Amino acid sequence: MQDTGYRIQDTTRKRYILHLASCIVLFLITAFLTSCGAPRYGYYEDYPKYETQPKESPQETKPSGTKQPDAIQPETKYIVASWYGPDFHGKLTSSGEPYNMYANTCAHKEYPFGTKLKVTNISNNKTTDCTVTDRGPFIQGRDLDLSYACAKEIELIGPGTGKVRIEPLGRDMRYIKYIKYSPLGGSGPFTIQIGSYKDLSNATRMKASLEFKYSKVYITEAEISGSKYYRVRVGKFNSKDDAFTLAKTLADEGYNTLIAPYEERI
């Protein structure tokens, strides 16, 4: 009887070990599959969010034959740079990203969003790299607005402005946007909406940014679910095809674009 007891205990122990081993193997397989399915990279989200999000399709937003913008040609320039910081920290830039004064970004009047620049302070030969995410400066005689972080790297904080040399290094192509279409449709006329904001100051800054290069930029008001929105729009077009030509230029430059029915300005 004693020998039988030992056999029963030994069998029970083996079953327990096999069960434990099975659980461990199952856990390792599950962990492996989970890690394979998890995204390895974060993706850039479009800002600002429109109050309506039209459905997108490759046929609608990027027809076949659409090519990427021409590559930025390296060209050294000597210009006047300034910087902007706390007063704008957290506010939306013209590219739609919130401004972060501690990131290596800058504002330029013409370069497409995502353009990478090497900036050299010619008074001390200190350099910094930055990405164009905004439009500006808006003060005559200045050509480039650096973030606080970039200005600090080249010792421009104290002087406020200074002569710099800029060299384009390429472009982050993730800043190129798709063209969206309003679900409202219609037979025309049409316009191109760049942004819709609850804060009028954001809309005003976007309008000023666009006017560096584009004409017929205007702001309209709309009330959605009891909230007022300020819409920044460009142009008036008889057909969607006419609107698409300019919308593509704006989207390639890095602006959010929505082709929508034109509404008479109040």
C-alpha cells in the first residue's frame, strides 16, 4: 500500500509539471503574437480636426498620375532670422501641429512643411537643424523664425535677430496631405477649406500665413451643434476639377485641404 501511494503522488506530480509547462508555452506563444501585431512606429495625425470627416479613397483624394512634389534643390541663402517662444507655445502652427518651443522647428514664408534646414549663425559659426512646420515671420525684414530650442543652440536668444546661412537638407514627406471632399457634394461652385477653428485667432493666423503666397483667402462663420466655427477658405471654383488643381498644390505644400461647396460670405 505504501508503494502504491508513492506511485499516485508521483503521477500527480508529473501531471502538475506537464500542466505548468503547457501554460508557460501558451503564454510565450501569446506574447510573441502580440508583439508581432503591435505597431512599431507612431503615425502623424492631421490637425486641426474638421467638424465633418469625409470618407477618403485613393480615387478621390489622390488620382492616378499624381506625382510627388519636385525634390527641394539645395541652395545656400543668407537671410535674417529671429525666434519665437512662450507666447506661441502650444498654439497651432500653419502645418496643423501644436507649436513646441523646445522642438527643433522653424517658420518660413515659402518652404513646404517638412523641409529640413541647416541654419548657421554667421557671427559665431554655430549651427542647428530644424524642420519647417509654420509660416512667418510677419515682421518686415525678417525671413526665418526659429523655435526657442534652435535659437538657443546658435546663441540667438539674447540678440533676438541675426544674419544666418540656411541650407535645405531635404524634406520629411509625411507632411504631404491628401485632398478631402465634403460629403455635402453639390454641383458648384466650390471652395477649398484649409481649417475650421473655434478660436478666431487661430483662423486669423492661418489666413495671414496663406496670404504670403495665395490670394482670395477668406474666413466664414458656421454654427455646428451650438458651437461657432471659423472656417479658413481659399477661392471660388466652378467645378471640382478646377478646385482640385489648387488643392493639390496646397496639399503637396503640407496644408490640410477640403474641397467643399462655396458659401457666400456674410
